[in-house]
Amino acid sequence: MSELRGKTALVTGASSGLGCDFATILAEHGCNLVLVARREDRLRRLADDLQQRHGVGARVIAMSLSEVGAAQQLYDDLRAAGVTVDVLINNAGFGVFAPFLEVPWEREQEMLMLDIVALTHLSKLFVRDMVARRCGWVLQVSSIGAYQPSPGYATYSAAKAFVLSFGEALNYELRGSGVKHSVLSPGVTETEFLDVAAGKRRSLFQRMSIMPSRPVAEIGINAMLKGTPSKVAGTVNALNTWSLRLVPRRLQTAMANIAMKFGS
């Protein structure tokens, strides 16, 4: 990762979980940071720790990327401050586990604005500059939920399917541009995701398949550096998503429903 030393990485959703681990790994290899999330206190603690331990610069920006115009505001503020973003980690996002008709529209809209709109807009703004410099790295965070319809996570899985398809297409478009781009699809990961999505409710499948956050983040960073179009985190997850190609879509949906509910 020596090529990242002295570069600046923008990490969204950096206050916990994968975002915190992405930032830590990048700092360990000499990358300066722009940390973005809503919880400023957590961001500042992380920034102070990484600056002290690794001697990197760490800028904190507390904001909600789900708000209209937030991505443009972030881009404009960094540009006005003279900050060049060399690495973009689009990690911010959340899910909601409940039957579609029971989820309040306001919560659903917030999720879609963050998981799809903000991610796409940030990519549009920052990747354009990277291509102009003929140098940059981008990692989009999707999910293994992108590979099959998931009752209970209907809009979340659909949103992550967008991220996967968008990311693989953008990887192809960026060939020869000097910008490396990848999509990471984690499975169940030891983060706050399940607490937010399902109120600490974990199915038997989730308890059996959960992975620690740090190794998942390392897989994502390595895929990004190689420019791998997309990468599923973990051998079991990779085998499961590959095997879905052999299963009819209707059966995939039923299997996802069982996996999310069984043993909860």
C-alpha cells in the first residue's frame, strides 16, 4: 500500500464499524483522512487516535449525507479548503428490516438517499477530478444482499443491487483512466448494522455467518488497490453468492426469507 502514502482518503460512515476500520487501515499506511459521519464526537476521537498513532492528517466533517444537496456541499467545502481527494470510500449506509408496508416512508427515503443518491453523487463529483489527474482509487460498499431479492430487506437489497451494478459498470468505464475502482460486498459483519436495521434481532443464519469488521475492510482495500471489479468478503459468502446463479429467482427469494427469519 505504499502508493497511498501521503494521499488523502475520504471515508464516509467513518464513525463506527467498517468505516472506522477503513480509516484505520489507510492511516496505518500513511494516508491522510477526511472522516465524514453524523456523530462528531466519535469522529473526533477516531481522528485524534489515528493522528497520534500514525502521524497522519485527519479532518473531521460531521454531516448527514442523506440530506438533499449534502454531497455537493461536501465536495464544495473540501475544494474551497484546498483538499484533494485521492481515495473515495463510499461506506455510509444503513438498512431497515421489516415488511415493506410497515416501514415509514420517511425512514425508507432517508435510506435510499444515503445508500443510492449520495453514493452516486459523490462518485460523480470526486471521480471526475481523479480522471482529470489520471490517478485515484474508489471503493463502493454493497452487500451480499445485492445478489438476491430479500423479503424484509426489500428496498435495502435493491439499493445494494444498484450499487453493485453501478460499481461494476463504472469499473469498466474507468479502464485506462488511471483510476482504480472496486465494489465490496460484505456478508453479515460485526458492526452496528444489525442493531440499526433490526433492533438487535439476529437470525440463526446471521449468528453463524458473522465476520469481524477488520478482515472485511482489509479485503475491500486490497480489492480497491487491484482494481478488482467486485469482491465478496469471505469464502463462504463468495460460494453462496456464486451458487445463486444456479437457483431460480423465485426460489432465491424464498431462501433469503428463510435465512433472515429462521432461528431469530
